[in-house]
Amino acid sequence: SSIKSYCTPNYSNKVVKAWNTLYTAETDGYVYVSIDAYASNDATLTINSIAFLIGVFGPGNNCFYSLCMPVAKGDTYRAYGGVDSPTMIFIPMKGV
């Protein structure tokens, strides 16, 4: 039923988003962010102006981090930071 699958990610309808761009969620869903860095950099995901640190890197450390956060329709979100190979994907929920 649609109630049982409501919070289930609809991976087939994922949308790749640009880094360092403010978006408004068109439906309930999830924001997935991944980063790879080899420098003294950090990256941040903001949802409704609340910051979530994705990773902090020290000199000479090669790190990979990912974060997946739920968002509601109308929430604003943005990922930013000086990192290598940043990825941000919006994944809508099924049943919405």
C-alpha cells in the first residue's frame, strides 16, 4: 500500500543536483551528498539554514564521506565546500 511505502526512497526518480546551489524540495524526499577530498577542506549540507558538517579534513588525508538526510516538501537545501568530486542527489519518497 502507499502508506507502507511512503518513506521508502524512490531511487528510480533520483535527480542529480548542482553543488553550491540553493534548492527547494518539490516533494518529501532525501538529500544524499558524497565528497572526496585530499586537502584541508570541509563540506556542509544546510537544510532550512541549519548546517550539517559532512567532513573535516587535515593536510595529507584522503577521505570519503557521505550523508543522507530527509527533507519535507518546501524545505530548502544546499551543499557547499571546497572538496573534490562533490555529489548531491535528491531522492523523492514513494507514495508522494
